[in-house]
Amino acid sequence: MILKPLSRWILAAFFILAGLNHFLMASATADMVPAWLPSPANHRAIAGVCEILGGIGILVPGLRRVAGFGLAALLVFVFPANVHAVLMGRVEGFALSPAVLWIRLPLQAVLIALASWVAIARERRLDI
């Protein structure tokens, strides 16, 4: 079945590009870090590196499961930044409507489910 490998490549591209965006749009992604967390630039950079490595990792069979768990954990850890963006009503450098900011919240769960399916779940063989 081609759906799972294709989804894996799409998810990998998504995370690699999102991770690169942490460096290309540094002020916007640092702006999303809640004020109660110290050193927004460090959090931004760590999240960006983890997204890039996770995206690459799910393409490497020997690293796939670990990368999938890492991406799922990362999505949980960055959730406060997405909530913070909703509460601010904006993300610096992006013309996102409040509706788009709200949609990003449940999207985290969809991305966790997708990472689980394409990277964490063990392949099942059907004996017919």
C-alpha cells in the first residue's frame, strides 16, 4: 500500500520545513514562546532542530519509531506555544486569522495520530 509511505514523506517534509521555518522566521516563532518560559530564542532553536531531525528520522527505518515518539512528544511540548498564539490573537510575521490559530490546536492531535501511524505503529502482516 502506497498511502503509508506517501504520508510518511509528506509528514517528514512538513516537519523539516516547519523546523527550517524556526530559523528563517526566527522572530515569529520566538514570539510564540510564552513569557513564563525563559530564553525564547533557545526554545525556538531547540524546537526547530527537533522538528528537522524528527522529519529526517521518520524516513530512516532504524530511527523511525524513536523519531515518531520524539515528534509526538515535541507536539505535546510545543502545545503551550500554540495556546499562547491563540491568546495573543496573532503570530508576528504571519497574517493568520484567529480561526486559523484555533484550528492549529486540534491539528496537534492530528499530527500526533499521523506520526503514530506512519512512524510508531509496527507493521502488521496479514497471513492469508
